[in-house]
Amino acid sequence: MLRFAPSPTGLLHMGNIRVALLNYLFARKNNLNFFLRIDDTDQERSKKEFIDNIIEDLSWLGIDYKIIIKQSDREIKYKDAFNFLKKKNYIYPCFETADELSLKRKILLKQGKPPIYDRSSLKLSKSEIKSFFLAGKRPHWRLKLDDKPIEWVDLIHGKITFSNLSVSDPVVFRSDEMPLFTITSVVDDADMGVTHIFRGDDHITNTAAQIQLFKFIDKKIPEFGHFPLIKSKSGQGLSKRTSDFSIREFRNRKILTLVILNYLKKIGTSQSIEEIDNEELLYKNFDLKKFSKNSVIFDPDDIERINSKYLKTLDFKTVKKNFNFDFDSDFWEIIRSNIDSIDEAVEWHDLIQKNFNIKQKIVLSKNLKSIIINSLPETIDKNSWLDWTNKILASFEIKPKNLYICLREILTGKKFGPSMNDLLTLMKKDEIMRRLELNCEEKD
């Protein structure tokens, strides 16, 4: 059993989606179940609109899951865990304020020491603790980590060891007894029978504490794998606070889902990002041994370039399945090798099908306009462009290249584009004539 556990506090970015995808592909390859867990215990920041966005984005990408659970529906489970851990003395109350803890960390850092909590609250006597409670102080609660080393064999990094007191006792319950990620995740994973957890390597310290918790509640410890985090080209991590790298942004850019899935699966591996595997090959070729332990650079320009390259290879049926547009297969076959995005295809379609006038008329040599108009064939077919231009060249002295560019600009407003042999067949003769009349003029 595997899961994807986003917090609904913003839009999913490409790093979040990569975690979801890698868990999903591992589950599919190994015939394991996969579910979605919404980590919404932070009621102040969690929003329903973000939950809806998560579900919609995963659906758009084709990442299926068996069930959805929400942590906000499991408060009783966390309360039971709190009472159990408190009774067993696995957690202890701490009365330091945020400012006091901050000062302690600054002092340690100034001394060149790691900012590890000093466990001073463990030295409090029962009477001191009682007096704090009587004074109305509400403690936060820390998990007392085992003094023995905590270690596991990570499925990406290999053996990882946290030696004696090399990490702070983590806060697992706030002063209002609100459970935090470290405990809620373990309770849920234990209840759901999660066997494998893949996530970013910023969670490695959390994993050390969570392994301890699995032991305390006497549940089987899942296997863990920590993928290096995705970073932008500037070296910054991706964040939900901006939409620059959100999956929504790439949906708006009309990037194909298969391009996104392939890119996110293959960056940070020995596999080429240039090759696009179908949905079946994506999971069949999934191999943990191919993943690097180093940070992964996310380059949106790569996605745009690969999408452009792949788009040109697609047949009309596939393109129609992915995008909503009005053009037909004949148009697509003519246009696809000359566009970099589906928006460009739509732009060309509108240019061909709708009334088109250029703002500044093309100025022609004297008598050329009438020759161009009079030379236009009666029937527009695949031979019309060649017949038309040959007839013009036979009647007027002009370099062929100059004529071709001139006609293209008059009819499309562009100097470059699909072959005019093909493009002309998409236009009706009366529309060609209208453009010739309106978009050019002869010198006086």
C-alpha cells in the first residue's frame, strides 16, 4: 500500500506531482494499492478549493487512487494516540515559549553547535510541571527519541543512521493538543497498512522520528525512499506560495499530460527525457536503481521544448482527445510540422478561417496586383500554388523568392509558416480574392 499525502494549503507544484507520480508508478509496477490522503489538520491554511484542485489535477494527469481519506475526519484517532503516548511516557510536556526556543537555537548556532533541543523539560519535577499547569500554562508535547541510534536502509540513499541525540525530540502535539505531521502521518500509515513511503529527502529527519513512533505503537515499519528535491534553475526549491511551477500553470500552457509524466519520472535518472513512453511503459520501466541521489534541476524550458517536439508527431485523434478545438484532420496534417504549441495551431486556424486583414498593406510594383489577381486559378487544389506563381512569373519580372514571400504576407500576414502548396487548399477562392483586394496596393 502506498499513498500521496498533500496538504491543501496551495496549488500542487511539479515537485508535489513528482512525488505522487513516483508512488503511483511503484504501486502499479508492484501490483500494490495506492490512495490519496488529504493532510488538512491545519484548519487555518487548508481550503476546500485546494482539495478540489488536487483531485482535479490528479485526474487530469491520469493518476488513479483507490480511496480518499482526510485527516480532519480522524481527530479521535489522534486523540487516542496522544493519550496512549502520554500514558506510556513516550511524550513529555514542554513549557518554553517560541521566543525562548528561538533564543536557545541562536545561542547554540553562535557556539557552532547544531540547534538541537536540550531536553531541559525532561528535568522538570512533577511539582514543577503541576505548578505550570495550575498557572494556566499549556505545554506543547515532544516525542522522547530513543538514545540508541535510529537507522534504516533507504530505498534511494542506502543505509541512513541518526546517532545518539543527533536530532531534536520533535514536537508532535501543539499546546492546544493539535497533532502535527510527525504523529498524524504515522497513525494514518499504520491504520492503512502502508508498506512503502516515497517522498522528498527533506523528510529524512522526520523519518527517523517516525520510525521511533512506529515502534512505540507496535506497528510494522514501512520501507522508506527519499528522492532528492526538485530545484529551479536558480537553485531555489519549489513552493506552493507561487504558481510559477504549479501543475495548473503547465495545464494553462497546454502541455500534454504524457510529456509532464515522462519528464517528472525521468529527471534525476539515467533515462533520457527526450523519449516519450506511453502510460504502460511508464510504470513497466520504473526502476529505483536509476534514480540519482543528487538534487534535480527542474527546467520548464525543457518541458516546452519536448512538448513542441512531441506535439508534431501526434495524429489528429490523439490531439483532439487532449485539446478542445474546431479544426479538422486535414488542417492538422498541414499545420502540425510548423507549430510549437496547440495555441499556434489555433492561431493559424483562425487566421485561415476568419476574416483577415493586415494593418499595413503590402506595397507592390505597378501592375503586379492586377497580374496576381488575374492569374489566380479557377479551382483551388494542391497544384494551384505552383500554377498560380508560375503564371505570375511568366507575366511579370520578379524574383521567385520575393514573390512567394509577398503572396504569403498578403494572404497570412506572416513571412514564414506551412507550405503554401498545402495552406492555399484550406482557403476558399472568394476569401483569397478578398485578401488580395484588401491587403495590398500598387505603387503610384
